[in-house]
Amino acid sequence: MNGALTEKRETMEKKIPLQVLESIFDTLSETNLRSGKSTSDKLANEIVVSGWTFPWQLEDLLLETDSRIHRMDIESLATYFDIPLRYVFHKPRFVNAGAVGHEGLSATDAACLLMKLEDIGFDTNPMPFVRGIAPGLANAKYVDESELSIISYEWQRHRCHTVIRSDADIDDGEWETKKVKDAVGRRFEFTRVGGKAYMLEVKGPKYRRQPNRRLVTCDYCDYRYTKGDPESNLAHRSEHARVRKILDPKPLPAFSRRLLTKPNPELVDASSPKWMHGEMYERACRFKRELKFDFIQWEGNQERKNISAQSQGYLFSDHTSPHMPETIVGACAFWKDADQWRLRWVWVCPKMRRKGVLAHRWRQFLERYGDFEIETPLSEEMRHFVLMHGSPQQCAAVQPPVPT
Ligand SMILES: [Zn+2]
């Protein structure tokens, strides 16, 4: 997504109908008689206040800044840019009254469409929308694509590189590319193949190639991000730090206090504090990722406890370190099905594997949960562990089936 902020290259699979691209070519080849003329923000402000607009209203708005727009089919362009048109109704005065609706766009989506039209060469004025909508997004935790366009508009303006391809059948025919620069400084390449509109490429006046930006996956935390993009780098750093706390854990003062004061300090159940449920959740995530399971097998997290009486978890302290037992080196979870307890999963951080973390606790688990079952499928490592440390019944359950 961050790549899309600076490189709004439409995917090569996505195509616009040939007649729409022909229309864009013809329209952009004309002179905008409104270029540089001052406009009133009255209509844009009305749209922001009402929250909605209709195609004919949007056309009036666009005609204030670009005389050529009457030749364009606004709805086709909205469809191409994945900007949704929805039925909008006058709010009825009576709940049982009928309502008449028309297709329209939200003010936010209308602003996004104006920005996309500006990127491909039309003169639009999205600023009244940005001024009206952006303050309301200041504290938003999540934003959709149109809202993202609004909050990044002032930085993003004129820096885009847009490529649009038509669905023309171009099996043969002569390629012909016309390069044009407009009054704003946009650089256009109109490409026709066999006389048909094939591709439009538009670079904003402030567009610069950013060769150092590339999509990479971090070997350590497995996070996929755009190297060289500040926002993406920041998101990666945050995820990297989160994963490091689990893969290379440090002593936790809260765990230390628990080890000193509680009779069964590693147990996580409904009576345990939320932070322990959060630590369980993080390790359940690592287990899911490593074993490629479809879902996370701990029904609690940092904000919400897992209060099921059928569910019990354990956070493993580092029993190998006499000075730092308050480091959480792994976790496991049990589930009670009818009267039978079952070990759902076990996860130990990589540097503590094969150091007896689970073996250290197995006897205690057998005493507490009886001859508990073990959820399959098992990793090969876990199967070997059970064959070495499990009860006779557990060993029999993990033996590969005898070929018949
Ligand atoms: Zn990383």
C-alpha cells in the first residue's frame, strides 16, 4: 500500500474500456479554457457538509476548473478507479414511507476521484475537500483508501506516476507514441497501437523515480515491507520489535514478581492478569505461523482474558538460568474436551529448543491433567519428544501407523 502512495501505477492486469481511453485521449488533447481561472469553493463546501454528491453535481464542480470534463463519462472513470457509487436517499420523514434514491458518491470518495482525475491530467481542485474532511481524520486509527488520499494529498500532489491501459485487442498494428507536456508540467505519453488508444502514461511535475524502493521480506520477523519508504520502514520496525520480544525474550519484572509470590506462577487462566493472556496470544501467533495453522489457538489477548474454564495455558520461565528465570521462553495450552484434557500446542523460542524446557514440566503436566492427549498433527521434533518423554499411551498415539 505504501508503494501505491508514490507510484500509482495501475496494475497491468487492470484495463479500462477502449472507448473510455479514446475519450480521455481526445479530451486531454483539447485546451482547458478554465486553466488557471479562480474558482469558488461554495459547491465543494456544500458537498462536504452534506457528506454526499451526485454525478451531475460533481460535473458542475469539475467544470469550474476544467472546461473539457463535459466530454467525459464520470461514472466510468469512478468504476475504473474502484470508487464506489451507491444509492443515496433523501431521509424519509416517516419510517414507513417510501424513499427515492439516486446513485451518488460520498464526499470522501468524490475527493479521491478528483485527485485521481488530477493525476491523469485534468485540472481539479480537491483542496476544499481536504480542508473539510482531513481534520475529522486526525485521530482515526484506521483509514480507507479515499481517506488515505485525503490525508496524504498535500504531500502527494503532482508526484504520481499513473499508467492506464485499454482493453483494446492489439495483436498487430503500428505502435505510435505522442509525448506532450501541459501547462502544469505533467508529462504525458499517449500510445496508440494500430490506431487504437492503448496506453496513457502521466507523470506529475514533481514525480521522481525512486529506484531504491523495493518490496522485501525481513528474514527475522517475516514482515513484508517497502524498503526506502519511511512509513513502511516504521511499520516494519514496530513489527520487528514485537517479534523480537518473543523470539529473543528479555526478563519481565511482572513475571519476576509472579514467580516470587504465586504458588503456580506459570499457569494462565481466568484469574491471571491480562498481560499474561497477551503473552500467551503472542506465542500462539508464532505457533500458528510456524506450523502453518489457519487460526490462533488462544482465545485471549492483551485486552481480553481467555475466561473459558476448559482452557489453561502456561508461560515457561527460563529454568536453565538461575539468575533470569523471569524470562518467558515459551508457552503451551491445554483444552478440556468432555473429561479429557488435551495439549493443544507448545511453542518454545528457537534458542531454547532442545534444552529441556518442556521435559522440565512434563511430569507436572501428567500429574495435573492425567494421561492427557496431544493434539495432532505434530512436528517431527515434537513426535520425537513424546516418544522419549510421553506416557505409554501418549507414545502409542504418536507412533506412525503400521503399514498393512
Ligand atoms: Zn523484521
